[in-house]
Amino acid sequence: MAGMEKPCTLLVHFDKGSPSMANEIKAELESGDGPAKADAMRRAISLLLNGETLPHLFITVVRYVQSCDDHAVQKLLLLYLETVDKRDAATGKVLPEMILICQNLRNNLQHPNEYIRGATLRFLCRLSEPELLEPLVPSILANLEHRHHFVRRHALSAISAIYRLPHGDQLIPDAPEFVERALAAEQDAAARRNAFLMLCACAQERAVAYLLTNAERVTEWPDLLQMAAVDLIRKVCRSKGGADKGRYIKIIISLLSAPSSAVVYECAGALVSLSSAPTAVRAAANTYCQLLSSQSDNNVKLIILDRLHELRASHREVMVDVVMDVLRALASPNVDVRRKVLDLVLDLLTPRNVEEVVLYLKKEVVKTQAAEAEKGGDYRQMLVQAIHACTVKYPEVAGSVVHLLMDFLGDTNVAAAVDVVLFVREIIETNPKLRVSMIQRLIDTFYQIRASRVCVCALWILGEYSLSLSEVESAISTIKQCLGDLPFYTVSEEGESTDSFKPAQPAVNSVTVSSRRPVVLADGTYATQSAATEAASSAPTAAPGSLASTQNLRFLILSGDFFLAAVVACTLTKLVLRLEEVQPSKVEANKACTEALLIMVSILQLGQSSYLPHPIDNDSYDRIVLCVRLLCNTGDDVRKVWLQSCRQSFAKMLAEKQFRETEEMKTKAQIAHAQPDDLIDFYHLKSRRGMSQLELEDAVQDDLKAATGQFTKDADDSNKLNRILQLTGFSDPVYAEAFVTVHHYDIVLDVTVINRTKETLQNLCLELATMGDLKLVDRPQNYTLAPESSKQIRANIKVSSTETGVIFGNIVYETSNVMERSVVVLNDIHIDIMDYISPGACADVAFRNMWAEFEWENKVAVNTVIQDEKEFLNHIIMSTNMKCLTPPSALDGECGFLAANLYAKSVFGEDALVNISVEKQADGKLSGYIRIRSKTQGIALSLGDKITLKQKGGSS
């Protein structure tokens, strides 16, 4: 069916017919009324679209359908004439019977009904046979003066389409003059746009003259014509360079105040592409910001934010001035819009605007606290992360926000609470002046924390940064209060349950949770083991000040979280050791030590009891036992490790993280190279007469770019040669090669076809097919190729996922000597996944969350000749175009083992996670696994195939 497809404006699915069906259509056309003829014409068109020829139907249509006055039938007649073959397949000449339709078309062009005239003129836009068009030209030109704008509009389109045909200038040699006169007298917006577009395509000088003549009145033009004018300015400036660019820029700046948002958006984009002067860029940035705040469509907001990101990359100093305008877009409830706004703002931070930005973000955080909107937790998390990034770059602003954020340590959104506590941990290390107030604030809000991960980090902060006597004592007291009374459970020989503590009055909405389990005592008698805690029916919603809300550690430990119990033991150990240093009274220090030992022993007793369904794990048990031994017998070296080394390691980690981020920023910075013999045009030596301030600024920017090499193309021509693929052999009669361009969702194939024979190749067609998530957009047309000549054929392919796809096909042609069609099979084109993914940054917490969430995993065994672990890791990074998230310090040393995490992001927004775990065997070879996880199957399989192919090393 591929060979029988024909371009048409009507696409209807229809089953293939039979001779009897063709006879039925013919009978209905001969004897039916208007509706019957319309139904018969629909079926005839459907049969033609499905490959049927219906050779005897044309005369019936001419005789019985042309004379029908029904408008629907006349419309279907035009569609039929567009679909039917109008040329002889053997000779390529127009069929003689086609002359019969010319008179009907002429009559339609002179019909008193404007709809018939307009529909016929629109049909003529798709007619390419000069023999049929030539007798209709006078009637077409006469319609330029019709009273109805619908007819004039399509008459201009028909003239434009005819003039652009291969020999159209012979059919209507004075077409530009007719159109120019019609444009001057026309009042309809669409008709004026059609006329102007015709001049832009066929007589650009006339279009430019019309634009410059009416430059003062461009703002009064309809939006359709203004859009066409902006497109013309782009084309003219691109082709003629700087000539009269100042006049065009003035027109564009005047259009920035147009009422149409589409026109304003196009003008801003054109202004940036034509001028790099700060005044022009600032005007474009302000325009984008106005559109960002005025448009309600989230897709429009995302597109505008993309344009602002592009401006930030090349004109950061100008974009810094509009940061606060960009921040107003946070009023949008869409999460994607908010995320892009915050990413853009963080890239534009300077010492001058950081305080304003942080203050605005602080207000947004307060709003999320006052009114819990949909996805408010996610938005709060983004705000916390943004404030965290601000304080990392500019630590002096941390004091204004850190205390507010600490109120969210007990947030029901665990991810947001984790971000807050990590932010607190970093700020308390990098800002020593805030340490005292932050420790006191953390002690006051510790009972609000409900998440185990947040408790772990908060306990570590209390253990490391509680330095004074009052801080240490308050921290110990807070931990004891959150643990509740000891022991955690009691055993009664009478077989009755006994609560380990009994509150005087239960809190509102709280319940006493108790559990009884039979236990065998040492003497063989039975007893009942019970544990009780006063907990709210839902822990996160416990009433403030209630027993359940203040005993969060007890609730979590009794739920079986012994890792948290081990952290409690370590924190108490650090606090007791520091108390011994700052407490002058040994009695108080010994008392605190005894109480800490009692807590640890109670935890061990709970972990080894049968009350909980799962006993304590070995790691937590060993850690708590170590703390017990340490408190019983402490040496100076051990004390130094516990009280100093941990914090030193954390400070080293932060310094390394900051260094890594600085290096990444330097890498992202645009590196421009200028050739030493490049010409520089010094505007100081030019005559400034008649130049506006904008033109002077533009000249300065052009000189600076020429001097710094910013005009140098990003892609080297040598790299383009690597994308040229040979499709046929050198001995084939037709040689073909393709240049593949991958641009996000589109793949463009520029195929060069060379006729290596001494004969003319007729109906040469490039037939392509795809496998995978690739779709051919349009089918290339047929060409005639002269002996030893070449032809450039372009094919567009849409991509819908990162799954590896294959493009295959052949070249089909005919010669005068051979009646059958010849076929040359093409080599397959494999679309590489590396064209779709790029290295990306990802926080460790986000990586772990995605690793646990993603369901698709591809496990690849290590099979390589490389014997060094780091060399193998670097080889995989280079082969997969991914970024290593594991810091270099974690990869230092020689231990025979290596584990690293890699991350990349596709152009479709998909995340690719890779974990490499390798071990060096006794014989020197590497063994292990590479695990790939993603949300979709395609990227996991494609990346696994790529790693399997590339992991052996070398160029294989």
C-alpha cells in the first residue's frame, strides 16, 4: 500500500471495493438526487484513497456531477478531482479528458455564490498542472476585485501557489504587481496576510518596501499581518546581515506593545536573535516576564521560561535585573512551572539580589504554612531546597530563614522535613554564629519530629553541636523526655498486663496502645509480657503537648526502628562524654552516665525480647554494646574520635561538595575561542551619523563577541563528518549517504542520492520504514534524476521514547530501457540512545528515592578486559554519557572493590539510574554487575544494550 499512497487533504479509512461497488456508485451518480450523489462521491473518494483506480467513473462524474447545484456535492467534486490521477502513468502527460473539467472550474470561478468561488480557488492552490491552470488565470485575477473578502482571500492564495510552481512565472508574469496593488487596497486581515506572504515568498523587495513605507502604521495592522512582518524581518536580517537592521529593530520594538500576545512573543524572540545590545535584550526579557504573569496557560508559561533560560545562558547580566519579575510566576499552582522558576532564579543569584530573593521565598514558605493547598508539601520542599541553595552560595542570609524553616521539622511531608534537617545540619556547620540559637531552637522543636530519618539527623546535630553545659543538659533532658519512662515493657508473674507507665489523664484523641505476649520465664513458669505507650490514633496529628506528641522516639523505637535506637545510644554517648568535660561536678556527670547506660540496656532488653515481631539487628546491637563499653571505660583517643573526628569529616565533606559544585559551574561556563586572524570591526572609527543608541550598543556587542570568539560555532565541522552514514555500496547504480541530525523529538535525514549511470532515472523514490518508537512524518516524493547528477532528499522522523530504533528502506527507480522497477536496498540506520540522554545532577536522597520507586531494572554482568576498577568506571561514564554522582574522595584508594552511582536524564524527561559494583579477582580480572533502573522499559533495555556493547573497552 505504501506505493499507492497519494497526498490529499481528505483522509478516510475505507475497505477496498469491488467491480459491483463501482457500478453501484456509477448508477447513483447517474440517477440519484443531491444527498445520494454526495454519498456516492464519498465512497468513490474513499476507494481512490485505498488504491482503486476507477478509470470509467471520471466521465460519469463530468456528465452528472458537474451540473449539480448542491454545495456539498460541488465540494466533494473538488476533493475527487484532487484525488484522481490527472497524468498518464506511462508518459507523465496530462490526460486528455482532464480538459473537460476546465470549463466547470471556470464557471465556478464566475459563480454568483461566493462559497463556490472560494472553494474552487482553494482547490486551485493544490493543482499543479499548467495545462489546466492556464485557461483559468484571467478568472482567478478577476476575483481579486470581488466584493466578498472570502473570495479575495483565496484568490490571493491561488495566485501565490500558481506563481511558485516550476513555471508559474510564465502563467502569471505580473503576479507580484497584481498582489501589491491588491494589498494596498485590501481591508480584510486574512486577505492582507495572504498578499503579504505572497510578496515575502516571491518578491521580497516589494514586501520590504511595503513594510518600510508603512513602518509608522505597523502597530495598527491586524495581528496576522504583524506576525508575517516579524517573519519577514527575520528572513531579511538573516540574509542581508546588518544592512538597515536598526530600522527593522525599531519596528519590532514598536510591536512589543501590540495587544496580541502571540505577536509580542514573536517580537521578543526576533529582537533577541537580531540584536545583542543590552537595551534590546532587556526589552525582550521584560516582555517575557509580562507574558509570564499575564498568561494563564501552563504550557505557555513553560515555553516562556525556556526562552528566559536561553537568555540567561547568553545575557546573564541583563537577566539579573528581572529576577523579582520572574519570581512572581510562583503564583501559578503548577508544580512544573514553579520548579522551572526556582531553577532560573537560582542561576541568577548575586550578592545584590540574594536578600530580596530569600525574603520572597520566605514569604512563600509562610503561605504554604497558612493554607495547605494541593501539593503544598511538594511546593514547600522545593522552596526549602531553593533556600538551601541560596544559603550555600551566600551564607550570610541563612540567619533570616533558618529559624522559620526549623518549624517544618515535623512536617507531614517527610521529604520536605528531611530537606529542612539537612539544611539545618549544613548551616550549623558553615555559620558558627548561628549555632547557639539553632541548637536551642532544635531542642524546643525536637518533640514535633515524626519521621525516623529526620530524628536520626537531628540527634546527630544535638550530639555534635551541643557544646555548653546548658545545651548538653537540655539535649539529654529532651531525649529522655521523648523516650518516656523505662523500661519499655514489663513482665508480670501473675499473668496480668502491667503498663510500663500510666499517664494521669490521656490526651485528647489519644489511645493507650498495649500488647500482651506469653513468655516463659527462667524457672519454666508462664508470665505475660506487655508494653504500652500513649499514642495518638495517628502519630503525625497528635495534639501538641500530649504524651504521644512528646514521646516520638518511644513511638518509633517500639515500632521496631532499632537503627534509630542505635543513633539515640550514640548521641547519648557523645553528650555524656562532652558533659564530663564541661560539668565541674563529677556526681552530675556520673548520674547522667548511669541514666544513659540504663536507656541503652533497656533498648537491648527490648530488642532481645519476644514482644516485637522482629528482634534487634546485629549492626544496631553491636553499636549499642560499643556505646555501653565506651561509657564504662573511656580513653583519650576514643574520646577524641567521638567528639572531634565526626565533625571534622563532615566539614571535609562539605568542602569537597562545594569544590565539586564550583568545578561544575566552571565547566558549564561558555568557553569561547577567537582565531588570531579574525577581523574586528571597530565601531569607534565608524561614522555615528544617523545611528541610534540601540545601534551603537549593538555594534559594541558585536565587536566584543568577535574579540572573544562568541561567534564561533558550537559544533565543529569535523564532528559532522562522524554523522554521515553510507547507505549503499560504491558499485551500486545509485549511491546514497545520509547525514543524521537528532534534535530532541525530531530526527532529520538529509539523504544525498547520486545517479552513477549514463541513463535518466525516472520516478526515483526513497522508501523508508521504521522499527521501534519512530514514526515517519511524510513520504518523500518521486524525482527524475539526470545522468551523473545528484539530489538532496530530506525525511523527517518523530521520536516518542528513548528506545533504540532502526530506520531501513530502499531506493526505487525506473529507466527507459527496463520496464520493471529497480530496487537498491539501503543499509540500516540505528538511532543511538546517546543522542537522547545527557548527564544530569541529582541529590543522593533523590537518587535513593527513585531507585526504590522505579520498577524496571536491567542487570548486566561485568565482562571486560580492563583490569583497573577506576579505568573501567571512567570507560563506562564515557560510553554512556552519564555523570558519576559518587564523589572522587569515595573512590580514592586501592581496595579491590568499587561501587559508584551514575545518573543521566533524557530529552523526554526520563531518569536513568546506574549502579556499578565491581570487584577485582585474584587473577586480576574484574567481576560484578551493572544495574540499570528507570521508570520505563525502553531506556533500561537500550542503555543495557549500549553498556554490553561498550564495556569490553576500546572502540568495539
